[in-house]
Amino acid sequence: MSVFAACNNSGSTGTKGEKIVQEADGTISLKLEKAALYNCESNPANNTAEWSFVVSKAGTYKVWLSTATTDSMNLRYNSPVKINLQDERLEVRPVGNKIVLNASEVKYPYFRADSYMGTFYIEQPGEYSIQVINEKVIASDKTEETDKNTANTRLMSVILTPMTR
């Protein structure tokens, strides 16, 4: 992918090669700390997180982006979030459709805001890779180094939930 070559890749973190398995209820939870990360210092809008995961049941999945934020009215994404799965792409500016109160993965002064991004249809069970591209893709150990605007909002995870029929 040309994004990596153009960015002077500053490296990756996460547990490369570890495949995430679908939960019993069908949810696929892709946490940023488990992703392979590629940071683009010259253009942070091209920062990329990538996960490998295993789908046990085909179908349509709702895609949610989970963000830790200090301002649930303005998530401060400078550019739309791009999510790629196979030949499909969702490109949406997160708005915080659902505020999750008392979420255990965030501590005061943060709130968890989940943004609906769209749907993906997964035709058959198997192994897949998904990418998220946006300036908010930042390794947790680098959050302190980022500017104030970025520190107010942290991308935490992508969650795929099966649609019921």
C-alpha cells in the first residue's frame, strides 16, 4: 500500500500475527493496542492500524468506532476515518452516536463515545484483515507527545456487531 512508503514509516506496535477471534455473541472487538500501527509523521491523516481477525459466521456487520473523549459534543476528528475491509471502504467523520456511561476502559475526565460508521457484508467464514486510517490512530505510549487537540480524543477500538435478522 502506497500510504506506508510515502510516510517514512516510524514503525509498528501491537501483537503482529495475533489473530483476533469472534466472540460467542458474534461481536468482533478490535482494540488499538492489539493492532499493527503505522505512523506517518509527514501526514498524520495517513496513520494506519491493521488487525487480522477470524469470522466464524458470515453476514452483515455494523461497524462502530469507539473513542475516548473529553468533549462528547465534538470528537475533534480533523479528517474522516477510513475503514477498509477487502474491497469495501467506509469513510465517515465520527459524531458520537452513542455515549457509554461508566465504561471501564476510560477514566475521568474521558467519556466513551461510539460512532456508527456503516456496515460490511462478510460473505463467508474465514480470516480477514481490516485497516483504519486517520490522524487519531496513535500508539497509547505516544498519546502524551501529541498536541492538545489530539489528546482530547483518542481512538480506542473498532467493533463489528452482527445484524440480527
